[in-house]
Amino acid sequence: MINLLALDTRNLLKAAFEISYFSRGAWSYDSVLLMSPLERDLAVEFINKRLEAASKSPSPVY
């Protein structure tokens, strides 16, 4: 059980870091940690959608 909690904590911190990085300063790391799990999932979905759309562009901007 402790290993499962440690894995969940690692995944949460990784997602928070990725959201704050890809939001380009719109969300700070601290504010992302205060988001609910649903809000973080929605942010990850949005970022992935935008990255996918940008990769199909002739001149992608990351």
C-alpha cells in the first residue's frame, strides 16, 4: 500500500510539473498542486490536444 501511495505521489508531482512547464507561466507549480484531480486531468487533456494540433501545423510553435 505504501508503494502505491508513493507511486501516486510521484505521478501527481510529475503531472504538476508538466502542466506548469507547458502552460508557459500561466499556472505556477504551486497553483497546479492546489488544483483538484479533475482540474489537473482537464489541463493535461488540453495541453495534449494543443501539442497535437501544433505538431500537425506546417510551422509548429511549442
